Amino acid sequence: MSSVLLAFSDTGGGHRAAATALRDALRSIAPATSLQAVDPYALSHRWPFDRLAGAYPRVVNGASWLWRGGFRLTDTVACTATLQTLAWPALRRTFRDLAAGAQPDVVVSTHPLLTAPLRRVFPDVPLVVVVTDLASGHASWYHRGAALLSVPTDIARARAIACGVPASRIEVHGVPVSPHFAAQPGDRAQLEERLGWSRVRPTLLLMGGGDGVGPLEQIAVALDAAGLSCDLAVVAGRNVALAERLRARAWRGTVHVYGFVQGLETMFRAASMVITKAGPGTISEAFAAGAPLVLTGAIPGQETGNVRFVVDAGAGVWAPSVAEVVSRARAWTEGPLAEAARGQAAAAALQLGKPQAARDIAVRVLALAERHRVLPTGGSADVRRRGNRAALPAVAPARSSRFAT
Ligand code: UDP
């Protein structure tokens, strides 16, 4: 029985969602696998690492200029390596404790800032890095110490190579999403009924990542006031204050308000479009579900490239102001051409969908784990050396620092 350590971080919702999709895929392929999923930064007692998850939405929402500057300043391999060396004394205890309590055959990271410390405390264990940014991910993702770097797109692959990762260790799989997001033609009416949504009017799904960031309230109010012939579902995620404000409002039309929803697949498959910031998890789920996207904003740096990726493929539109969101929603819901235009974007989204990504990555993870398990400790370095030359063989929210495995 192999043992897998999955490390994620609750900065936003995408890293945990990717880890969860991988956990589920690992479980379904190899139920006997021993799985441990952990958010090391949440276990840390050292500032600022113990505050990352709470600070992230405040910074990207309220001080995006600061995030943009920090991203640009640090977005090189050399700078990343220096910062990680400087951070190590503050992280050492947390990661050593983690290593003392685990004997994995493979370590999987779904967050860029986890890779270097994991590499330090598990030097002989193969490390799989699952990159979740589609196009403009930070240099810290592309770690040369990874036995396998799973990237979502060819653009990310090129960036990884530019950062010095050997091409033989990079594989393009997609962002791991739950397979339940995959579109199943003809099931919309049933899903709408299950959700209590209208069977007559289209419902637009509005969200802002796991933390409910961005001008969701202004957009919801404007869409409602526009009197479009559609309903609205707003997912506030972990933004409890926003959910409360939205619930307290008197709406002109039908507006369904949700807090953090565990598993959004039913809504994605039932919605006529997804209106969202350019988060890679949400985008990948919308692709899998064949839902057209209205992108309302992007976290500077890591999400900037996602906008072009979506728009160039025809899977969505860019609407960076409230007025543009309303105008795009109108164009896709009203008039004789609306349904056809929406259908075209939905087809383009489906083309990009990779609902099998989690399964594909899980197969690779298990292959690495199995190799490490059968070759005792001394053999793992050998595995890493060979991994450099050849690709692996194919074989058949409340926050918490760990999740059920
Ligand atoms: N999400 C969720 N429930 C919610 C809101 C969001 O499960 O109520 C998930 C969503 O399905 C996606 C992730 O959170 O998988 C958001 O990831 P994304 O990369 O889009 O943005 P982030 O929150 O990481 O900035």
C-alpha cells in the first residue's frame, strides 16, 4: 500500500479544490492508498505564515496594487530562491514536524510556496507539483526539484521550461477538477429542479473564487436593476459578511444567495453562464461544464494571463466594469442572437475542458509512489535521477488545516 502526502493552502479556494479532486481520484483508483492532506501554513505558529489564508482575500481585494508590485518584483527564479531561503528559519519547525509525522512514498504540492520547504524536509521522496495557474503563474511554481511538474496548458509548460525545469519532467494535464463538473447533455432541467432554480428563465451564476472577492455586490445589484429576463445565483464563498448583506436586500427579481457551497458542480452544469474573476479553478470547472464565462476581473499577476487564454479561445468575454458585465449578460440573454452566441462560447469552453485531469495526474502520482515504495530509501535518489531523463511510464469550508482522507 502506497502512502501519499497532499499539501495545499487555503489562500483562495483553488489550491484546496485541486487537492480535493486529486484525493478523490487517488481514492477511486487505488482505495487502499494511505492519504494525508494537510495545509502546512495553517499549522504554522509563525507570523506571517499562520495568517496567509485570512490575509490573502484582504490584500487581493483591498490592495491589489500591493499584490501586483510584490508579484512583479519577485517573479524570477533567483528572487524566489532567495526569498525561500530567507523564509526557511521561520518555517523549519512546522515542516520538520510534518516530516516527522509522515512517511510518504510521494509528496504532492498544489501551492507554489510549499514546494521548496517540502523539498527540504523530504529530500529522498519524489515530489509532484500540480500547477493550477493557466498561463501567467509565478516563477515559484516552476521548481527544478520536482520529479514531476503537472501543468494545465502548453503556455504554462513553456513558462516552466523558461524557468529551467527540464522538459522531460513536465506534463500537460489540466487543472484537477472534480469529474462531476463534466457536462452531461440534457440534464439541465433536472439540475434546475434540484437547485430550486427556474425551469423557464436562465440563471446566471455570479461568484468570486473561494473567498468571494471582487465587486460581487455591485454587480449583483446592477444585474438585478437591469431587469434582464433571467435569474441570478450569487455564491459569496467564505465572505460571510457579503452573504449576509445580499440576503438582507430586497431584490427586484429572483436572486438566490449562497455562502460557501461544498461542490459547485450542480450549479455550474445548470447555469447559463458563469460571471467570475479569472480564477483558474473556476475557469477550469466552467470549461468542464461547458459554461460560457464573463470575466469581471483578475488578480494581478497569476490570473492576468487567464483572461487572454479564455477570450482568445472564444470561451468567454472580458467585462472589467459593472456596466460591461450587464451589457455582456444582456447580449447573452436577450434578443434573437443571444442563445446562439452563448452556445458558441459554451462549445468553445467544452473544447478546453479537461475533466479527467485529476485522474490522469493521480495515475502518475501512484506510479511514482509505487516505484519509491518498492525501491527502499536508497533507491529513491535513483528514481529521481531516472525521472530526469524519462517521463514516467503510464499505468493502468470552514477552513481546516487537514481534510478527511
Ligand atoms: N469554491 C467552492 N465553493 C464556493 C466558492 C468557491 O467550492 O462556495 C471553489 C470553486 O469551485 C473553485 C475554487 O473554490 O474550485 C476557487 O478557485 P479559483 O482558482 O477560481 O479562485 P481562488 O479562490 O483560488 O482565488
